[in-house]
Amino acid sequence: MAIPATTVDQLIDWEVPEQQIGLWTDAVQRFRRNRIAVLGAVLIAVLVVIALTCPLLVQLHVLKDPIHQNVDFIESGPGQNGFLIGSDELGRDTLARLLFGSRVSLAVGIFVQAIILPIGLAIGLASGYFGGRIDNLLMRFTDVWYAFPDLLFGLVVVSVFGPSLLTIFGAISLVNWVGLARLVRGQVLAIKEKEYIEAARSSGSTPLKLILKHLLPNSLGPIIVTLTFGIPNAIFLEAVLSFLGVGIQPPTPTWGQMVFDGYEAIYANPTSVVFPALAIGFTLLAFTFVGDGLRDALDPRMRR
Amino acid sequence: MAVTAGRPTRGALLPPQLRAITSSRSGALAIFIARRILWMIPILFFVILITFTLMHLAPGSPWDKAGGRQLSDTVVKNLNIRYGLDKPVPQQFLLYAWNVMHFDFGLSYQYQGKTVSTLLLESWPYTATIGALAFILIIPVGVGLGVIAALRQNTRVDYITMGFATIAASFPNFVIGVIMVVVFSVLAYRATGGNFFLPAAGFGVDDSLVMPVVTLARLPIAYTARLTRASTLETIRQDYVRTAWAKGLAERLVVMRHILKNSLIPVVTTLGPTFAFLVTGSVIVETVFAIPGIGRAFVTAIESRDYPMILGTTILFSVVVAMANLVVDVAYVFIDPRVRLT
């Protein structure tokens, strides 16, 4: 355990290049061997293709317009009146709304990670690297943040600033950056004591170089895993806000809002609720599969 | 010792009588608990401060009406005076904090003449009933499933249990709730011609509790099962378990006395977050099943911008979560003697 990765060991490995596999190559190989993780990745790929192509499908008249209301045919069942999986309370095509809903979900999932990555990195690195009073201050700050149940805080923020796309991204980011900051801090604290950091420091590395060349690359694995698990969490929060009626406003179709709208007429028309509900569930499941797969693949202890 | 040189040892500044207390474990425990309780005060203060500030950052006033006739200036002025909104904001905050310390959360905006405390007390029993029932389910079901899966590792039982746990952990509360309503209310009603179905809404100490409680308990059960499985797998490879088997103890004894007791330790730590989850989960479950509890009251307050109610609920939720974490931290010290008090 405490044996340092000495140069001798590395030299021996250099002599036998066919056994030398980098961490990342190895991780890719192990991820591909994990069938459930690959299944998740395929599901996500399909979702991305749907999200990107659905406006085109509407232009080609393969898909109905998700906003077009047809008040003559409200609450149609599957297959009725030319609606493949039915229509909602305003006579809009459930299938089109379902496919368009993927756009909001994916956008929320990805943009929120893009917002919290710099915040979490900056605070985590500062806290872990400098330690002492800065660390204490920043960590007490995150303690306070942790005391808020995240859904409640999201609800409060959205109710105060109004349910625009920007507020919802902001609210979800505000409650999610703490986890990343704590993880980065923990990683930095663990790596800081390693011999190669000492070596780099004694050979005159500046703090910036130390952070960019050593601390950051070596904590990349856990950061990637945390961000991957952050995506379903953000998607979930957006869906819940929409379901509670304070999410992204109509007419933009989102899955949470479809469940919210359809729930009133659930006895008359259950399909308009079931499909978006399942879409949310399986999207989250796919991201969880990929996250689990990445965590196992990037864990050096599980290397063979 | 060399590491701590230059740093005063714990209790060095205390008078000698008190220093004796800190040296014993029970004394250290008392100090640990006292410190954790004191630490709750600044946290709650900031929770109030942040929520209060957010409320006052909100554009517009609570008297704005979406569409319809606006209230006249005189009415708004009188309302502001009645609810204390005419005073400067820092003064409002101090007054509010002072009142909160006396369990006075002010008057609700949306229900005329009702205090927030009354509203919270009225809705509390519903939330508590469902939360308590869910909490009672979590440990036996979650731990049971986890232990069974671990003892039958890599068999069909294991795969099915863990498959269900993974799916249950990924699907959000409201999705599970809504799907259950479709299956057990809508489809069951249609299939049996109305003879058998579970009620989709409302509260009663009867079958209408089934779906809310299951919806709420599902995620903690899934987590507990996965965690118990992992820690049990670790425990059954320990020497003392092999010894227990070798002595010829009955399976029941080995599992109950040697495996379960030790594999439960990590499960206890998750009870704090579980409690927090039950609290926030109530917001969703009570909305899905139309139960007039605190979670539902919170959502209604958000919709109608009833600031005193939002503030009161947020504070109540934060206190409950903080208390649960405190209890779990303290319980952990008793359960695992290896834990260091820092």
C-alpha cells in the first residue's frame, strides 16, 4: 500500500511495452466490457439523436407539431384520430411532445454540469490546496449550503425569480455545486501528500503548474463520475419543478410538465401521463448505468 | 505527540475540574454533543438569513395579482402596515428572527388571520404519519433484502433483488407514484369494474395510505438494500464469521449475531440523509396523492407567494434535517466504538 510508484517499477514496465496499458485505454476497455453500461450509453445516444433531429422530423411532416392544438380531438387514446400514442388536454400530439421533451431534459442535464464544473473546481481546489483558514471558511460555507434540502431551495429560488429557463438552470446549479466542491477538496487533500507532488514541488513547480499538471489530471476520474451522476440529478430536479407546476413554462414541452398536465385527467387518458413518466425514469436509469460503469472503469483498484 | 506540538491539547484552556471531564470518553461525548448542538445555531441562522433575503429580492409584492383587478394603493399600504412590511428590511429581519426564537412565524398571507404556526400544526400529523410508516418499513425491508442478496451472491435471487433496487433508485418519486396510480387505481378499477382499486388521492388511516407510503419508502429501501448487501459481503469474509461457522453455529445465529450486527454499522450513517429525503419527499408524495400535509402546504405557499409560510416551512424542514443528522452522529458513536470524537 505504502510502496511508492518508484522509478524502478516504471522502468521495468517500460521494458515490456505489450503489458503497458494506460489508465484511460484500460478504462475504455473495461467500460466496453460492461454490458449494462454500454446499454445505458446506447440509450443516451438514441436520446441525443432524437433531441437533435425532432425539429427536422416536424419539417418533413413525419412528426406533428408539438405545440399545435387541435381542440376537436382532445384526450385521444393511442391510435385514435391519427395520434400514435394519443393527444393531451389541448389536442396536442403526445408523441411529438414526448420527443421534444428530451431536448429540455438533456439541455438541463448538460448545462448544469457546465455551470457547476468551474465553481466546484475553483472552490474545491482553493479549499484543498491552501488549507488553513480559507479551507475552514469555505467548508463552513458548504456546511450551511448542505443544511438546505435541495428540492426546497430550488423551489424557493424559482418562486422568487420566476420560472424562466435561466432561473431553473441557476437554481439547479446552486444546489448541486457543493457535492463537486467537496469531492475536489477531498481528492486534492489525498493527492497533496503523495510523493510525486513533493518531488514536483521540490523541483520548483509553481502552484499553478502543480494544480494544472498534477492535482487536476489525477483527480479527473472521480470528477467525471460525479458530473455523470450530476446529469440525472439535474434532469430529475427540473422534472420535479415542472411537475409541481413551477418549472419551465408552457408551451415548451417538458416531461415533468406533461405528467403535471396529464395527471388531472389520469382516469380518462392514462397514456398521456405514462409515456412521459417512463421517459423520465428510463433516461435517469440510462445515466445511472453509465455512471456506475464509469465509476468501475475509472477505479484504479479494480484494474487487472 | 510530535504532530500536535505547538497546538494546545483539547481542553487545555479549561479550568482543571473541566479538564478531567474531557479526558474520559463519556465526557468527550458530552462535549461532542454540546458542540454539535451549538453548531446548529449558526447554520439555522444562515438558513433563515438566506431564505429571508431571497424572499425580499423577489420582484413585485405579495399583493400583486396575476391578471384581474389590482389592489388600490391605500389597500396595499394598509396591508404592508398590518404585516410589518413598511419597516426597513434589516429591522424586519431582526424582528422575524426574534419571533422565530419564540416559535412565532408570523401571519400567513394566503389564509386570512391564520398564523403560520397554526397552519404547520394542522398539517403536521399527515406528514408525520406517512413519514413514520415509511421509516418503519425501511430498515426491515431494506436490510432484509440486502442480507438475502448478499448471502445468495451471484444467484438469481441476488440479480433480481439488486435489479429492482437499481430501477427503484433511479426512478423519481413522482414517476413511481404516478405509475402506481395508473396501475393500482386506473387499470385496477377498469379491470375489476370498480371492485378493487387503491384510492388515488386523499388521506385516511386505511388503504389510501398504501401508495403514498410505498412511494416514499421505495428509494431509501433500495439504497439500504444496496448498502447492506455491500457491507454484508465484506462481513461474511471476516475471520470471526468463519470461526462462527467452524464452531458449528446454526445459520440463524451466525447471520443474526455475527454478520448482521456488524454489517449494520454503515447503514446507520445513512439514516440521517434518509430522514432528510423523507422530509423533501413529502413535498412530492403529498402533491401526487393530494394529502394536506406540510409538503403540500409548502407547494401551495410557493404558488401563492405566501412568504411567511415559505419561510416557516423551510425553517421547520431545516431544523428537522439538522436534528436527524445530529441524532445519527451521536448514535453512531454508541454503535461503533472505533469512531473518534472530533
